[in-house]
Amino acid sequence: MPIRLLPEEIASRIAAGEVVERPASVVKELVENSLDAHADRIEVETRDGGKSLIRVQDNGAGIAAAEVEIAFRRHATSKLENVEDLHRVATLGFRGEALASIASVSRITCTTRYTDETVGTRLRLEGGKIVHRGTTGRPPGTEMTIQDLFYNTPARRKFLHTDRTERRHIDGFLTRYAIAYPGVAFQVMHDGRETLRTPGNDDAREALLAVYGMDLGSNLLTIPTELTAEQPIKVGGFVGPTTVHRANRGYITLIINGRWVQDLRITYAIIQAYHTLLPTKRYPVAFVTVDLPPEEVDVNVHPAKTEVRFRDGDQVFRAVQRAVRATVVSEAPATAAWEPPRSSTSDATQTTRARLAGLKPATGQQFSFSQATGEQTSDSQGGGNAATDGTTTKGLDVRTTKSGATFESRLPPLRIVGQVATTFIVTEGPDGLYLIDQHAAHERVLYEQLLSHWSEGSIPSQPLLEPVTVTLPADEADRLEELLPTLSNLGLEVEVFGPGTFIVRALPAHLNGTAPQDLLADIASSEIGDSPIREDLEERMVRHICKRAAVKAGQVLSREEMEGLVHDLEKALNPRTCPHGRPTILQISLAQLTSQFERR
Ligand code: ADP
Ligand code: MG
């Protein structure tokens, strides 16, 4: 298809938003273009974390001389023809915005030769304006060189992280695509040093080894293609045996129709497939590919195309869970290697119930509160959860609620009624009254937001308008100093300022509004620094930070604040418990209300 400007009716339906956030987004868009052009060799080179140079070179189809200029126009694409195509996108790109966006914030040189033409074209743009056009000799394929990213948007340049962090994001993307596309030989150089090279011989295991190394790579199990051979949803890839696990979800990758996407629910399907097979609080290593007909998945959801919407999400959930489970149990010892995790919440639930038992109806008879139907924390999935009215079926089936609907760990939409005792939010849902503990709920929301960024590589930090200095006693200062590298991974930028004194320059972006003094003092005085395992340390630190930053009981919340919090909680993966396992939400069903008021 020729490259052309999308008609307004299609352009207006493309998910709007900024594509180019950081060097890794540039690399992603360029590499996706190379893959769409059917390249089987892709070379990526960067300098200074991509800030001063990004070069992506491919041996794909190239761009015809007559189309090079239009390729840099907004909404110019060769990948969509009509509106219907938007519902069955089979290419990685389709928005026609990447080259235009990248060109507008950098100096870009494109040299390309279309397969059927004898000479190539060279086009240079600065800040989106063409400054040079010429011809050049070169083999078929395309080379894009991006210099000085964000040179003309200093505000955005300022928000870039260290070279190392930016490089980590670039590698995070490239390593995944290198495994997802084993037929493509990837070669990656950062500051003149080669960091990744795959053979491109179509052998996925070899690509996996090139990325993960012998130790981990050779341990992973292949999900047999026969498992889903007959089905419209094909599941493939690699999963760790039960002996391999990690402290966070960072080693779970999901590739949907050749695209690396974030999908909490399908990620959860993978975690759940290991139910009872891994120690508590440990997560599997998995690289799972899902292929399904393009019309079954909407990729036009997110500007950077990192999220998708399934036509039938439950079906995808089940297919993934079954395939992963079958692969894992075929290798697992006959009896579960680990005891099923016990519910960590029962004590807390009892306490809360006892506390709430004070709210009695006039008869003196006590309401029986039940923790709203749902899932425990991800690390104690379903383990002996007596408070759940969903039934747990053995084996691969997802849990179902009494009504037989597919189990949903998420919350139903809730309507705010008000706040009680400046501690609880009263809401109404499809089956009665739902009481939310504002502190526990906020902790959960912050925790998931931080973890999801953390598992992607880094937690975005937000510079303080005015850096704050904090002075601590020597021993605490010492402890804090040791924790500084960990803190910076978590988006907390703290430097030593003098003996016992620190300067806080930035907080995790989700936590603005938290007093940095309290946060630091709290971290320095806690025991959390004492774990030798880095990942554990970071995860515990995240929990700790959330506890500190969450709204407290006793804080008056405006209606907007309550709505925001409840809305965020509805979106959480495990909305029903706080990161420490206490319930966030209690339900009094309509049936309970009816019977208590003797309206039978
Ligand atoms: P999209 O990928 O959404 O179509 P882009 O702005 O990324 O939009 O690219 C615009 C067009 O330029 C593409 O549709 C494609 O035709 C062409 N193009 C970009 N990069 C390459 C490449 N590496 N090889 C061949 N064609 C390319
Ligand atoms: Mg593109």
C-alpha cells in the first residue's frame, strides 16, 4: 500500500496522545516500523541513553522515493485503508504519527531505498522541517538517525532520567522484541558496546538464550504449541518451572499478536496458573505469546499501543491460564512443592469485624459483615479464603461467583454515599452497601501504581519545587545512606548533603503531597533495610512508602477525593486487600439488609 494521509474520519478515531515520551519510545516506534517492513536484520545503536543519538537500521522494504516526505506527515501511513481496517490491525503501526512526532522533537536523518528502486533517498528534518533532501546509494532498507532528542523542548528533556535508566528502558523493550521475533537478527550497541545480539534463525529458544543467558534461558519450559493448536487463541512462549521464581512481576512478559503489551488481567492469569506451586509472595518467570484473529483485539486504545482491549477477555484469560498451567504441572512434582498459602487476612478481618460489631441495629442483633466477594492479595491467591462467597474450583477453572458469572477480582462500579467517622467511605453497589477503609484502599491503589511502574523498570519521579533537607541521627543517616541506590530505583531522589543531612530532590510521582521529612525518617528508622535481597528490599520499601503516603483515618475527604479513590480502587488488580493483607472493603448485601429489617 502507498503511504497516504488518513482521511479525517479515520484520523479522528485514532487514540490520541503523545507517542514520544523518552528515548525508548523512539526506539520502539522505529523498530516496529522495521518489523512492519519485514526486515530480518535490525541494528540499534544509541549514545548517552539515546539522548544524543538513536540509530535504527533495517533491511526491510524501504520507502519509495516519492513517499519519503509524506511519511513524516502526521496521520500518514501505508497500513490503514479504511475505517474497518482499524478493527483488524495486523501491523504494529497504524497511527501514522510516530515519524511526525519524532521528527518534531529532534534532528532526524532518514536514508532509505525501496526494494524496487535503484537509488536511495536521504531526507533530513530538524524540528519537523525538511532541511535537506538528496539521493544516495545504499542497499534496500531504511536507516533512521535521531540526534538530540527534545533539543527544542527543554522541559521534556529535563524530565529524562539518567542515561542508565533510559538505556534500561530501551533494553527492556528490545530484549522482549528480540525473543518475540526470533526470525529477526537483532544487534544492539550502546555507547559503542554491544549489549545484545540474536541469531535471527527463527529458533525462539536461541533468542531466549541470547537474552536471558544460559542459566535462566535453558531452564524455562516451552509452552507446547499443540496445546492450543485447534483453538482460535494460540498461546506459546516460555514459562519458568516451579523452582524458578522472582520477587516481582518484572519477569512476566505478554506478547499479544506480536506486540508487547501490559495487561494486568492476563498477567494475573499467568500468576494464577502457578497457584499453590510457588512460595508466597513469589512470581513466575514467563514470556507468553498470544495470537488471535486481529478483529478479536482492539489495539487502538492507548497512544503508545501498549494496552489492548479484547473482544472476549475471559476467553483469553482462560486460554492463557490453561496453557501455562498445563505446561507447568507437566513438569511439577506430583504434590505441590509448597503449602497453599494461608489467608493472611483472617485475623485482620476478625479484628475489623469486631470493630464494626459496634454498629448494631436496635435489636442488639449484630450484622454479619462479609468481606466483599473477591480475591485475596495476589500473593495469597485464593488460599483458604473463607470470607469469599465465590466457589473455588479445582484445577484450571477460574473461580465463579454464585451467579455463575466468571469470577472478577475487580470491584463493581460503586456510587459514593458519604464518609463515616472520617475513616470509612460508604458506597452503594449492585448488591448492597460497600464500606471502604480509606487508608487501606489508598494504600492498595498507591501500591499497585508504584509496583506496575517498578516492574516496568523505574518509578517515575516528580521533582520537588523546592528541594527539602532532612537531618537524621548518625545511625539512621548511615542506614539511609546505604539505601540511597534502592530509593532512587523507587523514584525517590535523595543525596547526601552533609554529615547526617540529606537533600530530597524528587519523590515518586504518585506521592506528591507527602511530606519528604516524614517519609525519610520513617524509612531510616525502620527495619526494612536489613534484608540482603535487593528485590525483596525494594518491594518491602514500596509497601512501606505506600503506608506512609496513603490518606489517614481521620482525614476529611471531599466528594471528588472519595470518587477519585474509589475509581482508582475499582481499577486495581487486587482491590480487596491492602498491601499488608487487611481488607479494604466490606459488604452488607441487600439480602442481609432486607432480613435485618425483617422485610421478608
Ligand atoms: P505507522 O507505522 O503508524 O504507519 P509511522 O509514522 O511510524 O506510522 O510511519 C509512517 C509510514 O512510513 C509507515 O506507514 C511506512 O509506510 C513508512 N515507514 C516508516 N518506517 C519505515 C521503515 N523502516 N521501512 C519501511 N517503511 C517505513
Ligand atoms: Mg510506525
